Amino acid sequence: MKGYVICGIQQVGIGVKNLGEAWKWYIDQFGMDCRIFEDEAEAKLMLPYTGGQPRSRHAALALNLQSGGGFEIWQYKGRDPLPINGEIRLGDLGIIACKMKVKNIDEAYSFYRGNGVTLPAEPADDPSGAKSFFVKDPYGNIFQMVGRNAWFMNENKVSGGSYGAIIGVSDIEKARIVYSDILGYDEVAYDMRGIFPDLATIPGGSEELRRVLLRRLQPVAGPFSRIFGTSEIELISSPVKPGRKIFEGRFWGDLGFIHLCFDIRNMDELKAWCSEKGFPFTVDSKKSHEGNSFDMGEAAGHFSYLADPDGTLIEFVETHRIPLLKKLGWYLNIKERDPYKPLPNWMVKTLKFSRVKL
């Protein structure tokens, strides 16, 4: 891993029209009720992806403390975010779906059906024989619910947080330079080509596809690795009918899944390795701030981006400060901590005092 540490998926970015409305839905259905930060500011460093101009935005990072990564819920201010023209189809290029972990597939399916959530189909086996099912939020975003056993806390919620993503790519071998060589998803759980029953109700799922499910041979490490936990990336390509880029003609922050973000340590080492592999950073807050932390309101750190071969954005965040007990003015500074060592459980669990009710 060339000296840097992947601590897990920190969050999936979701562009929305109304942050408060969307966040309430994600709390009610996915338990994303722990606020790590909430900030209104200009996105000054994302100029390659925002039409060359700084854009005002309102963003919040929310976690489900049971386990998994969070959501960065992102809303433009002063600009109407654009939707994709038409619907996202399997074979399109970009983040097709966010994977979410649940404790019990059948119980989770009953929960969402009882809540009136759009369910394309009942649970079905993927190529490995594991059951999963898909749900849609009110904004058309697709989430794949997968059953897993490893949990950080028990809060009597059916769902944990984000567990990875289904990503459409044009060339799986080229894409694996990013997802396997850089991000460390180096174990192939399956690599199959055909028409798959578990995808039948997703647009494009009735056509021939190649699916490669990637996992990590090495466990995640670092301060927040116990809560972020393991994850997986599924790459899908259409050998017969390659699709379009999901964000073609749109800005980062427009509606849908805008990026996949990893919590990391040792940004300099990561930057060097990404450049060596042919994927240099396209955005680098450390360079822009001459080595100083980037202030995100209640949190601070460094962030950077690269684009995979099809332009899908991968974010890296090296966290320096987060609020643990904001009301008491207790902020955790992790900049000088051992980059491989997890924080004590009790310390991470104090994040529960950051819960919100919308």
C-alpha cells in the first residue's frame, strides 16, 4: 500500500434539491442520524467539476453508528441542481447504486415494504449465492441492501451505513488500477458475464453484463476503521451496449451519487502512488492551503480527488479534527495519532451525542 492507510469508506456523496427533506428520509429509513459536520460555504476548490466557478453549497456529513460509512448530503445554494436526462441504467458509467449493510435481509425487506419504500423486487441471490434487494429513495437513487454480520454498535436499527458501491465502467481491467491497485480491493469474489436474475428489475438488467465483485484481502486500519468496517466494490460493464457517463454535461453536486469517499492517513504517500499509477489528484486541498488543514466548519482535514478511467470521482479525506462533544467544546485532534491504530470504542461512541432529529 506504499505507506498510506485506507481506513474505510467514509461516505458516499449524494446531490439533492432539499438537504433537510432528504436527510430526514435518510434518518427514517437508513438511520443516518449522527451529524459529523454541517456547513454552508463556497466550494472553491472543485473548479474542474463546477464549471470553473466557485459554487455555494449546504452540506452535511451523517453517520449511522451501527456500522458502515456515511452520507455527505450536498445541496447547491443559488443554483438549481440538474437531474440526469432519463434514467440511470446498468451499463452506464459512474456510481449506479450505493450498497448498504443490513442485519437480516428478510426482516429488512419487510421493514421497507411496510414503510412504503419503492422495492423493485423481492430479495434474490447474487452470483455468489448471497441474498440482496434494491430500494429507491424518493429522488430516484438506487440502494442495494446486503446482509452482513459485523457491527460496531447495536442501536436497534434495521440498517447500517454505506457498504460500497456498484460502479459502471467501460473497461474493468483499466478500472481495477484504481479500485484494486490504489484502493486495495484486490480479492475477486466473482467475475461473471451473462444476464442476472437479481438485476432484472433494474433498468438495463435484462441485458448481458459483466460483473466483478471486489473485496479487500487486507483489513482496514486507522482511527475510524472499527465503525467504517469492511466494504466491497462491484464493477459492471456492458460488453454489448456501453452506456453514457452519468455526469456527462452536469456538475459535481448535481442530483445523484456525486462521489465515493475514503477516509485515509498519509495523504502525501497516497498522492505519490496515485501519480505513479497514472491517476494524479485532480483536486488537492493540501496544495491549495500550503499544507494547512481545510476547515469544514465543525471538522477539519485535507481532501483530494481523482477520477477513474471513466471520470467517476473518488475522494480521499485525511481527517484532522472532528467534534465529539460539541456542546462541551470537546474536539478530537487525530493528526498526530498512530495512523494504523483504531480509536478506543468509547471515544467513537461519544459521537452518539451528535444525533439530530429532523
